[in-house]
Amino acid sequence: MSHPLLQVSDLTIHGDGVTIAPFSLSLASGQRLTLLGETGSGKSLIAQAIMGTLPQGLTPAGELGIDGTSYAAADVAARRTLWGRRLALLPQEPWHALDPTMRAAAQITESHRHVAGLAPGKARQATQHDLAELGLEDAGGKLPGELSGGMAQRVAFAAASAGGAPIVIADEPTKGLDAPRRDAVVELLARTPQAGGALLTITHDIDVARRLGGEVVILRHGQVVERGPAERILEAPQTEYGRHLLDAEPSRWPAPPRLASAPDATPVVAARGLAKSRGGRQLFSGLDVSVLPGEIVGVVGPSGCGKSTLGDMLLGLASHDAGEIQHAPGHRLGLQKLYQDPPAAFSSHWRLSRLLDDLVQRHRLERAAIVPLMERLGLDERLLARRPGEISGGELQRFAILRVLLLEPRLLFADEPTSRLDPITQQQTLSLLVELARERRCGVMLVSHDPALIARLCDRQLALEENAEAASRPSAKAEPVSLA
Amino acid sequence: MMQATLIAPLRRLAWPALSTRQRAGALLLALLLAFAWLVPLWHDADPARQQLVRILELPTLAAPLGTDHLGRDMLARTAAALRLSLGMALLSVVTAAVPGILFGVIAGWRGGWLDRILGSVADACLALPGLLLVLLLVAIAPGNFWALYVGISLVLWIEYFRVVRARTRVLVASPQLEASRLLGFGPLYLFRRHLWPELAPQVLTLAAFGAASAILAMAALGFVSVGLRPPTAELGLMMIELLPYYHEAPWAMAQPILALFVLVFSLNLLAGKDPR
Amino acid sequence: MTSLTLSRSSPSRWRSGLRGLLLQRLFQAGLVAWMVGTLTFVLTRTLPGDMAYRIAAGRYGHDMVDSAAAESVRAELALDQPALGAYFGWLWDLLQLDLGRSLVSGEPVIHELWHQLGHSLGLAVMAVLLSLLLGPPLGLLAGRKPAGTLDRVSEVAASVLRALPPFAVGLLLILLFSVALGWLPAAGHGRFAHSVLPSLTLALALAAVSSRVARNAMAEVSQSAYYAFSHTKGLGSRLSFLRHGLRNAALPVVAYLGVQFVYLIEGVVVVETLFAWPGIGHALVHAIVARDVPMIQGTALVMGLMFVALNTAVDLICHWLDPRRRET
Amino acid sequence: MLAPRRLGLALLLGLLPLTAAADDRSLDVVAPWEITGLDPSTSGYVFARMGIGETLVDTDAEGQPSAGLASDWQVADDDLSWRFTLRDDVLFHDGSPLSAEAAAKSLEHAWRKPGMLDSAPIEAIEAEDGEVVFHLHEAFAPLPALLAHSTTLILAPDAYDESGTVRELIATGPYRLASLAPPQRLTAERFDDYWGEAPAITQTSYLAVGRGETRALMAESRDADIVFTLDPASRARLMRNAQLSIHAEPLPRTIVLKVNAGHPFLDDQRARQALSLAIDRSGIATGLLRHPEAAAAELFPEALGPWHLGLDAGESQDLERARELLAEQGWEAGDDGVLRRDGEPFQLTLRTFSDRPELPLVATALQDQWRELGVDLNVAVGNASEIPSGHQDGSLELGLAARNYGLVPNPLGTLLDDFGSDPDDMGGDWGAMGWSDAELAGWLATLRHDTDPEVRSELAGRVATRLNQAMPVIPVAWYQQTAAVGTHLQGFSIDPLERSYRLDELRWAE
């Protein structure tokens, strides 16, 4: 066994409100290690500490051994020279990490030329080779803005590894990608260890950890909960939190209560022969859909196939080219929507209590109904004094459900409501949603690109076909709303 | 129920939080305002009263800031000039901000042909040589305040329009407006809760820069003797009248320049990051 | 929206974007020419005071102007022509690119404009170049380390320069460079040295603003994800700055150039008066006082078109710098 | 024609016209007045002052008419025709000789355009056997003085195109126009076959600089060899500069208040005298103009001899007497300090212009001084032509201007324009308005054609005294021509009639 490529001993990080317990790892050529944990577990900080890109205010301590030479964790300057050459970082949301005004090929060629030191001609050849290998033959001339999520991921990978660095650190590589693309990313990352390098992956997705294999470390609040080979840890976790984390995988969820209402009850919404095209392309045609009160209908399909557009049509927010839609009689407020990115659905400048008061004042609602519903949704009273930006994504999404339920909705269109949440939070949120929908006989259309989740939760499924690989990447978060 | 929300917006338009730099600017501006409006209370010299025997005198007890080239009391004149300049700045900011924000929101929100029309009108206005318009307007009504002020603030609204339109477009595309609309809130509520808190810091910055450029424009017009009629005390006019005596009585000319400098400096501090 | 899957070679996309832009700008130029012309025509007609007297004062000076001179001017120029006839007459001449003759000096307006606008343009171009040398480089350096000492110092300096009226700055420069040091002539024109002080006065005011715009742009770029990735890719700070920092930060600065020219014209008037520079601002003030209508309209027209041409140039540079704009 | 365009192009391309070798250094003159064009009727005064153009009649040291291009002249005994004999050795700048026909043609052009010749009753101008003959339809003694004015510069026939506009400045002066960049700049070079004595300095340039401070700075930084018209503040500073010598000469130009005697408030002589008595002339002279002797209690300065009465400006202010005079006419002080008469406030608007920077300043001073008296004065700083146009349409109430009584060597010409010699058509654009005095008209009429010196000086005294009582035009202050000259120049002197800068008498000091 050659000496380890990457040796980390007793790495600790401390700063304002953050303490990471001493952590060590050793990666030899061909080996992989995955740090698994929920948001706030400190997994990203460890990767950044190794790379040397910790934000101000956080100081690392401990020893690093790279290719046999040892570095003090705090000595970032020394590690800077290794960037690209010995240590490569694949950043989160790679479509933001590419220079928006430079063509994709150029951003790979510059690594070959300036990091690997190839002559201009050779660097261009190497780039063509990389692109061909990654199936991006015609993407070279495009700008990052024109690339889909998956394509951007592969371009970033090529650019990061062009320097020939044996050690690759991948930070949340599958965040914001749908299921088919997730598998492609795992296969992409596996190339490094196969070629004799070492791979360190940071993710909250259990399925990715299982496919990558190698050693898995489960982290919680900066502490190592459990560690060992992937087969053992991910099948039979020893610790209670480990089991709890694995049970959060949709395939292990308990089946929800059966739909009680009779099939012949008037559907909350019924649509026949729906057709819609966008930007000159036919999204779908001749589509029939209906939702009974309390029924959960799943909507599945690749990103960009028109799932959200269908929702907008049913809620009356968008027009439809053909077909007709009937709604069960009732107030327009009965049609509501849950959004994929909770903070984007709230104005970040006001306290939650103020937003709730507005709603109560606007519709003269029963103020007494709020407290029990909050308890039901596991929301602490004190949260009301905070602003949307100051509470977690999970809590904010449950607050959105509270807001919607106060209006006794008949139909709720949930557009990938939990794709950005951690597994455990996702499970809690969805089970609450289903429970309350059944109780209040509110029809739900649940959109997700995780087939296992849809299969487990929904009474019926609606699949939208595969279209030409649309170039629009996952509904990228809108321009950062918070002040630059 | 509807009127409740109609009245509500005016009362509860929250002003943006200010950074320390901006707070310093606001403090400096407050000091200047106090100086401009409180001086006449305890120093009752008439800004136009002349004593040709006592011209360009050093500060004395009777005239704490000395006298100008016509023997007029500089303290009273500087205070009066500051009042006029601040009034002018406030006026030009309001008449530029209100249409600018209104059209900006409409263009950003509605988009489509309305956005294109308003956009081309703004571009055309910007192409008009502002200087020529001011000179023509001033020539129509020489020396009167209103022609001067309209000419200067005619072009200022375009900056507000452009910044507000860009910001509104981004916000309209984000889900928060759609969510509130689904929850049954009207357009006024959407403006008050979603748009205004986002626009307020930018508008404040543009207002501060706009006020500063309006004051400097009025001073420039005074320099080419197209400005206000004597004996009005205006910072630009005072500078020009005292310019010839820059060697003999530099402190006299320094006062209007210092007053203008502190005023514009405080506005720049208040302005924060330049959104252009 | 061109379909994205089709990947035609980039030059043709560049040309179609370009043609659309030029067409739109041409239309705007026509609109501006007509609007500016009509507006100045209407405004000059509403100016108080008897035109004949004003032109006589412009021609013969305040000593010699009297009713006899005014009457002879009225007869010579047939001033009491009906307004509408004069307007269409002017419009017709405009179509033949004939701006007519100045009523005061009798010279063709194009000739006067070439002389005066030429000088003003020369000054403006020098001022902008000088400001580009002073402002943005300082701003970019300050932006690389936001809230650093250089950033604070340049911010205070910029605020000071923005708060000082141009003639105060001009006066200080004259006192320093021509009276005290004697390096440069105080005023007048003729030699290149004459244009240094006036353009420096203008450049300082412009640089104050453009340095802040450059600083904000660079601060934003240096905190962006792609700038960090360029470093972690191994390019190091110098290459990252040159290949990724500079171009993205230059976009707002170049876009701001277009707006800057609007404020420049205002500064030019003051500087021309202080430095006795034969510029357009100075001539415009006299033309309006002397009711020299053809001169006013010619100046307004040329300044308007110059502004549109300038904006087109700025757009072209932005197009070249930022490929994204070619797609929309 | 030398196209100014080339100059503009040269600047744009940044070419550096090399300064010539030491000897033919250029003499740079800086003054406030801009050049409108080539035509003597609009910019003749610049060409005359820079020694480029000349007139038939010149002026001697005492400011009396003397021989110029015309060696001498006589008037026929019926006083209706004047004969001017020309010098025979004069060449134009294009080498063509000065003939009677050329002079007559040039003067006819000048006569047809607005200028000094309008105020003379000319019937025709002809050239008869080598002499220029003027036929008048009534006697006019000051004709020779008129022919000394810069609007009557003599140009060669090919200087004019068919329509009479001046294509090129071909004149007879010691310097020839080298380049012209209106409105600011011209350069001239020595004309070698000049009929008179050739000047020492070979190259000259003239630059119009509007602002006083800039002119003073150019003098200090040696950018200009001679700077004319220094503003009061800079003059004191430049006095202390060892490398500059400051010259000052009183001018026959007076800052006057043109009063609309037809206005209901001002038709009574006592009202006009009250306004005059309220003016603190010595304060304005010392405080504003920085020249105590400038205080003017009467219209005509000392230089105009018999017209000057020698009144002392010190006693010209008497606020109490002024208040009494107004009280006699029924004006009572209102609570806001403004006088009222049967409900109407004593409010007037004064028009002035900023071409002469000191006028708005004096207007502001008058505003404050009359407020003491209870008169509320609005000051409107606008264009110089608003005063004559206000005179024509009767809308003028008060006008503040700088009237030049030395436009031509004898003030009579200007007085005839300002007050008139026909009793039922008195007054003029820059003179009296809505005021007539038959006796004064008579005196002026006799002065028009009587050439006997005693009679002229006695009548002059009477006219001056009457104007000083009736005050149709209220004098405020007299002018001084000031100049800052580098010590590297010798032989500089100021022409009291502002006709010439006398460049041909200058030499570089060794």
C-alpha cells in the first residue's frame, strides 16, 4: 500500500459558535471517503479546512499530510500553491462557479495551459479530449448561462481536474440535480479513484453515499457519530441517530393512511385534454388529470418538462392552449401553492408575526386557530418574533403550510417542497402535509423527481414524458433577493 | 376591509436601516439643517443689509463669520443660502423620485409594450442635452427659482426609473409576489411588503446623489451668470461674487465652498453604495 | 429567442445581435433629432425679449446696440416670419443637412460648430481618457481588498472631489500649476499645454465617480463564486484578476461611461468660462442670450446626436465585452 | 481666407505650433471683449485697437480730432458738404493703393450698416478728384469726430463680397491679420510696407477672456504680456507684483441710471433728485470699484473739459433731504419700511446686464441703499438690449448701464443721440426717456453747427448744469481703464478714448 495521498490527523475548527471535534482520515490512491450529515453538521467546514478556504473568523488546527509532505492546518498560504495541482475542489452549484462571460471550453483550456503548464495548442487538444470524454462535444462553444445543471457540473469537473490534481474534494455535488443526473455525477466522481487519485465527497444524500462506496463517516453537530465501510454503515447502522438518518430514506417510510373519501366524490379539480407549448416546443397535449378531496396525486418528470406550468394552469395562474378545467365550487383562496425554495416565497424584511397578522386582518380569520395548528406543525411560538431569513428551511416550509392551511384550501399544488431539505426534515414535513391534507380533505398535487418518494406517499401518479433534454437547469434560485 | 389596507401603507412605510457611515452622514446633515434654520433665531442680521464701509472684514463679534464684498453679514447669508440650497435639493429629489419610482414600478411590473415605451422615453430624455434645456428654461423666466429648479430636475428622474425598474423586474419574477397574490393580497400590499423594503435603500442613495448634483448644477449656472437674481443668497452665486477676492479675503470665498462641501459630503455619506 | 440547442458559429450570432442594436439606435437618433429640434424651436419662440434687439446686442455689443441697429437686423433677417412656416423651413433645411447661418456672426452654423464643438469635444475626450487613467485603476485596486486602507482613502478622496464645484477645483489647479509652479498656461487655447488644466479639472470630477463604480464592481466580482473557483482551480491571484476579475468588473464601468457624458457637458460650461476655452457650452450661453436660433438648434441637434452615437459606441463595447448580451 | 478650421484641427491632432525664435516673440494681449466676426460694424473696435485697421480721422494726445488716413479736411461755407483729402502714400495689406473711390466705397458700406454714421444727417458719400466728399442735408459740426470711430474703418474694395459682407480683412494698419478664431482669438503680424513708421514688435495676438480673475492670473503667470480691464480686487494684488507695472487712466465712460421720466413715480424732478441723493457714491467707489475718485456727482468726467462742472461727490449724499423731497410728494412710510402713496408701494424694477461684471454689483448696492429710503427695487440682470428695447416700448422703469461719452472725440455726438436737439422728440435709447426740455434742445441745436470755442464751452457748462438738476439720467460712478503690463515691455500708455492699444509704440525691453 503506497503511502497515503491525503493524511489528516486531529483536525479541529473553532470560531464564533462553531466547534468541530478532532477529526482524522487517511486516503490512499484509489480510495474514497464520504462525509454524510445534515445541514449544519460541519461536513462542509471540514472540507474547506482541508482545502484552506475557511471563511474569516474560523481557525483550523491540526496536521495535514499531502503526498508525504506535512502542512499545519492553519498555514493556508502553503496549501494555496497546491490548489489545482495536488488538491482540486469541485464547488457547490457549479453553474454559479463558471465565469458567466467566458465560453465553457476556454475555462477548461486555461487550466490545462496555466496550471498543468501545457503549450496553447496541446492545451486545446486536451480540452477537446476532456469534452468528448464527458459527452460535451458541442457544449465547448456555449456560455455557462446556456448549459444545463448536469452539463455545468461536468464542465466544472473538467476545469477543476485539468490541473492533474490526484486528490478531488466534491462539495454537495448532487445539490439541486434530479435523480437521472445524480447517477451521472456519481459515475463522474468515481473516475478519480479509478485513475489512482483519492476522492473526498461531502453530501446529505444517502443514496449517493451508498453508490460511491468506500468509507462513510456520519457527522452530527461537528461530532463523528459513526464511521466505517459504506456497506456496513448504510445497511446496519449501530447508533440510534444512524438508524434515524437511514429511516429518512423515502423507500423506508411507513405507508400513509388510506384515502377515505369515495371515488365518486366531486373532484377538487378535473381537467381534460390539456395542452401547452412554451418557447415553440410542445410540453404536453391531451392531458387528463383530476384530484379528489384529500387525495395525494404525484407528478413526476425530468426538470423542464412542464410540471410547474401544469400547476400554474390548474391554479389559474397561467392560460392553457387547449382542454378545459373545472374547479369544485368555492372561494378562489382555496387554490394554494407551496414553493421549492421556502425563503424565496417570503418577503425577508418582516417578522413572521407581522406576516401572519396581515393574513388574519385581510381575511378576518380566527386568531385562535393559529396556536393549535402551530403545535401540530411543531413550530415554537418564539419563531414568530424572527424574520424568514432567520429560521431553518424546514421550519419556514412548515410555516408556509400553516399560512396556506389557515385559508382551508381545497387544492394545494406542492412544487418539489422538500428537495432542498435534509432527509429527516423532508420526512417530517411530508408526513405532516399528508396527514393534514387527509384531515382537512384538501387535494394535493405533489411534484418531485424522486420516484421512491412519489411511490411511497401518493395515491396516484402522473408521469410527464421525456422531452428533448431541455437546457433549463433546475429552477435556479432567482437572483439573490437579499441585498448584495 | 379594502380601505384599511389603503390607509395602512402610508403610515407604516419603514425606512431602511442605516449603516454607521450613513448614520454619520445623517448626523452631519442634521447639524447643517440646525445651523441653517436656527441661525436666524439668535443672529438677526439681515442677509441683504450692506455696509460698504466694512467690506471683507475678519470675523468679529457683530459678524461672527465676517462680511462679504458688499459688507453683508456672511453668517446670515450662508445660513440663508443653505436654506435655499437644501430646499432646492429636497424639491428636485422629490419631483425626480416620485415619477421615477412610479414609472419604474409600472414598467418593471407590467413589462411588455408599456415597459418598452417608458424605456424609450427615458432614453430619449437622457439624450436631450440637459444643459441646453436648463439654459432655455432659465432664459424664458430669467432669475426665477422655479424655471431653474425644473430645468435641473428634469433629467434626474431617469436614474430612479432605471434602478427601480431593474429591481422590480427581479422581484416580480421571484415567487414571493405570486405567493402573496395567491393568499389574496392586493397590489398596494404587495408594494408595501415586498417592493418598498427592497427599493428603499437604493432610492435613498439615488436621492442623496441627486440632491448633491442638483446643488452643484445650480452653483454652476450661477457661475455662468445665468443663476438667480441679486440679492438672493445662493451658495453658487456667493462663490462667484467672492471668487475675485480669493487672494485678498480667501476666508470669505471659503465659507460657501465649505458649506457646499459639507452639505454634499454628508449627502454622499448618506448615499451608501452607488447603485448605478 | 434563438433556439439554444442549435449551436451556430458565434460570429453570426454576433452579427444578428449587432444589426438589431444598430437599427434601434438609428431609430433613436432620428427620434432625438426631431424631438430636440422641435423642442428648441418651440422654446426659442417663447423666449421673452425682442429677437431683433437681442441679435443686435449680440452683433454690435452693448455700446452700439440701439433701435436703429435692431430695425436693420429685423429687416435683414425677416424675423417676423410666421412660426409654422419657419419651422417647416428649418425641418426641410435639416433634411438637406443644412443648419443655416448664425444670425450673429453670419458664419455657417456647421462651421462655428466644428470650431467650438471641436474644442469642447477635444477637451471632453481628453477629460474622459484622463479620468479612465485616474479613476478605474484606483477603483479596481481598492475593490480587490474591500474596506482596506486604500478603499477607505480613495472613498474619502472621491467624496471630497465630488463635493467641490468644478470652478473651485479649476482655480486651485491654476494657482498651483501656472501661478506657483509656472509649468502650464493659466488660460486660453492654441497650444496643447493650454488644454491640460481644463481637462484635468473635468477628469478629477469624473474619476471620483468612476473610481467608486469600478471599486463596487470589483468588490462584487471578488466575492463571487466564479472568482473563488478560478483561485481554487490553481490560477493564482494575478491570473484570476487578469482573466476573470478585470473583464467582469469592466462591464459596469464601461456602461457608466455613457451616463458620464451627460454630466460632463455641464462641467464643460463652467471650465470653459474659467479657462477661456472656446467651447460649445460657452457659445451656447451666448447663443441663447443673443437669440441666435439657428446656432441654438444646430448645437442642440449635434449634442443630441453625439450623445446617441456615444451610447451606441458604449453599447458596442459592452456587446464585445459581454457575450451574454449577444444572446438576448 | 484663412480657415479657423485648420486651427481647430491642429488642436485636435495635438500638433505643437513651434514658438518662433527669441527675437520675433509674440506680444500677447488679453482683454474681456469677444470678436464677433470680420465686419468693422461688429468687431471694428478690436481691429482698430490691435492696429490692424485705420480710420480717416485720428485723435491727438488731448483727444481732439487729428489727421489719420485723411491728411486734412474742410467744410464748405454752407456747412452742408465736407471734403477730406487723403494721404497719397498709403497701401492696403494686399498691396493695392488707397484711392478716394476705395475709401468712399468702404465708408458707404459702413454708413449702410448700423454704426456711428447713423447719427449724422448724411445725404451721400462720393469720391471727387482724389478727395472724399460728404453731402449732408443739414449742418453737423461733429462729423470729423464720427469718422474717428472704429465702425468707419477703411477696407480695400476686395475685402467685401457682392452683398457687402466682409470676406477678408484687408486694411491699412501697421499690423496685418494672420489668423482669426472667433469669438476668442486673433493673431497679427507686422505689415512691412506700412505708410507710417514700422512698429518694433513683429507678432501680436489678442485673446478674449471673460472672467476678471483668469485675466489677472494670466498676467501673474506671464501667459499674457498686456492684460486690459483688471477687476478691482485683482488690481490691488497685482500692484504688489514686481514683474508687472499697473497703469490706470480715467475714461469718459460713466455708470448711469437711465430713468423713465414718464413713469408716474418718477415724472417729478424732486423724485429723481431724491433717488440721486440716496446713493452713497463714495461707498460704491471705494468699496466696490476700489477707486475713490470714481465717485461721480455729475455725468461728465474731468477729461471732457468744458462739460465737467467739478462738483464734489462727497456732498452728493443726503438721506434726510431725500426723505423730505419724497414726503413733499405724498409718500408715507408703510409698516414694512416701503413708502406708499394712496395704497401703491414705491416699487421699481431696474434692468442691467452682466457683460460688464461691475454693473450687477452696483445694482445690488443701489437696491440696499434705496431700501433705506423706502424704495423697493427689483434688480433684473439680463441682456444689454433690454434697455433700448424697453425705451422703445416704454416698459423700462430704470436701467443701469455704462454710457461711453467718448465714443467719438467730442461728446456732442453722443449727447445728440441721448437727448436730441428737436424739442418735441427728446431722449434716446441710452439717454433721457419721457423727458423734454425745450431750452436744452435749443442749446444742443446751436452746438451742432456753431464752431466758435467760447460759445461752445459756455453752452456746454449750461447743458451740464441743467442735466445735473433735472436728472433725466442719474450719474453714479466714472470708469477707469486699467492694464497690467510685463516689465519686459517698454513704451506702454493707455489711450483715454479706448481707440487704440498703441501697440506700435511698444518695444521689448533689453
